[in-house]
Amino acid sequence: MTRLARCHRLLLRAYPAWYRRERGEEMLGTLLEASPPGRRWPSLRDARALIMGGFRVRAGQNQRLTRAANLRLAVLLGAALALLWLVAGDLTDVILHWTHTYSPSPGIASEAVYGVLTLAAVVAAWFAPRLVVAVLAVAAAALYVSWGDRIMAIQPAGLLILLAVLVFGRERLPRSWLWLAGVVFAADLLQGLTPANPLYFLYIPLVFVPWIILGIVVLWAAVDARPLIAMAIYIASKYLFVSALSYLGYGVVPLASWQWYLPTIGAAILAAAGTWRLRHQVVL
Amino acid sequence: MSEMREPTYFVLASLLDGPLHGYGIIKRVADLSDGRVRLATGTLYTALDRLTAEGYVRLVREEIVNGRARRSYGLTQPGATALRAEARRMAQAADLVTSRDHPRRAGAASRKARPA
């Protein structure tokens, strides 16, 4: 095998394995035929197109969707991320209660139930039939409203209803987005657990995780802007609801003004940039 | 298809005379556009994936050449219809400008020809 073929093979690794099995040899043949004789390295144009093409396939962007369909998927992912943050909070409480408190608490049992039910609804959004997702989400929303504080239930119940409605679109959430949901959930869960020894050493690294994810998602917007919009919804959901309650004097810890206006401005900029980018997302 | 980008248009146009394999499409597109549209291989296969999914292009032949799979793609009826619709749309858009070009040029020419 020539050096050029080896380089092209390396670049083709930008595509997922299933795609390379299907198309890899055919693409390699075309690449070699299209290269001028005596060429030893791939052209910059070919390299860029292969890398971007591979990323597009990985992002599920090789099929053209309307802007509305892309926006629906972005909001659906945003709702899923925001719900995972809430679930992480519920499950953190439950785990800390089990590991550090030995007195029975009726509130913890209900937190565990709607935490698990919400988690099931979010995971089902990727894998289960749409009706199952809707039933799980509506059941979890009903539990939040009936068992918990009505005002505090507005956020999870609203997000769950949004999930139940948006899941009834033609396109499913791409499986390649699971890594984002998984990392966000794991970071939120671990961050909640860090006050408990022996996980305290994770506190400082975990502070940087959301910023690293945000950086990756901003860069990824060159290929697919939908995760950027989803992150904007996640940030807005994480900070704005509690800030609004705090502002209204509801029984939550009052926040300093910068704690809500910086995330507000940040989320608005990300959402606007992501929505603008969606228009230019598909280059062919 | 609401809006057809130029590379997509030329990929479909390259298949008007019959099925072609990947490199054949790249060469034909370059010929048809007088070298203006130069498709990179990655770009071509992104377009072929989408056009196949939309039913505008279909796989017509698969053979092994030099130990590698070579697939030829052909235009489907919906693909040909979409291509013609896009060609008509572009012709109308071009006509909007070119039809106004004439009187102005003619006017300019007559002004030049007029004796001082």
C-alpha cells in the first residue's frame, strides 16, 4: 500500500466504523483515482472534506433536515440535559442520605422515585417507542406536581411535558449525542457528591468540566449547531429558574445579581449563535 | 427539496447522461462547470448519501476494480424532476436580469452612435 493510500485510510477514520465498512474501500478507490500521479500526500482540500464529512456522519448530519426539525431536536436535547441535571440533584440527595444519614426520611423516597422515573423518560427518548417516552414523562411530571412543592415542580414538570411533546417528531435523537448527555449527567452527579468524602478531591476538576464541554460544543458547532442550542437551554434551565424564584422572594437561597445575569447573557448568546448557525449548517 | 446548492445541482446534472461511479462524477462535474466546481471526495459522498436517502439518486451497479468496490450511481425519476425544476427556477431568475440587459445595452449603443 502506498503512502498516499495509508494517509487516506487514516483520514477516513474520521468516519464511524460502520460507515467505513460500507463505503471505506469505495471512497479510497475514488480518492486514489482523483489524486494526480506521483502525489504522496493527500491535498488539504481532500483532508478537510474527509474530516468534515466524517464528523457530519458522526453527528447524524448526513441527512438533510429542515431548520424546524433541527431546532426541534436541539430543544429536545436541551430539555433532556436540563432534566438530567434535575435527576442528578435528586439522586445526589438520595445517595448522600443513604451514605451519610441513617434516619428515615419520607421525602427521600419520593425524590428517588421521580428521579428514577425522569431518568427513565430521558433515556427512553433515545431508545424506546415515542408513546413509552410520553407516558413515562407525563407520569414523572404528575409525581413532581402531586408529591413535591408546586412552585418548585414547575421546572421539572414543564421540561417533562416539553420532552413528551417534542419526542413525537419524525426524527429520533441521534445516538451520537448520548456522550454529551452522559458526560453532563456524570459531572452533575459527581459534583453533587463531592462535599462527601472521599470524593472531595474531584471538586476542583469538576468545576472545569462544564466549561470544557461548552468549549467542545462551541467548536462542534462548525459541524452541528444543535448541541450548542441544547447547552444554552441547559444553562438557562440551570440558572434562570432558581434565579427567578430568588428574585420573587420564593424560599430559595438568594443569588448575587451576577449569578443570574451572566448565565442569562451567556445562554442568550449561545442560543442566538446556534440558531443562526443552523441556517448554514448543511453545506450541500 | 426546498433549495438546491450548486454542488448538488451539478452532481445530479452529471448523471443526466447515465450512471457514473465516484471519480466519474467528479470529472463530469468539473467538465460541466468548466472547472469551476471541483468536488472533493468527502464532499461528493456526503452529497451522494443525502441524495440517495432522498430518493434522487440510486445505486445501479457494483463491481470490484483493483480489489476495491466501485459503485455506479444513476439519477432517479424524482431526481430528474427536481433537477429540471431547479434548472427552470435558475433560468427564470437569470431571465429577470438578462431580459433587462438588452434594452439598456441597446440604449447605450444608440447613445454612442448618436452624432454630437
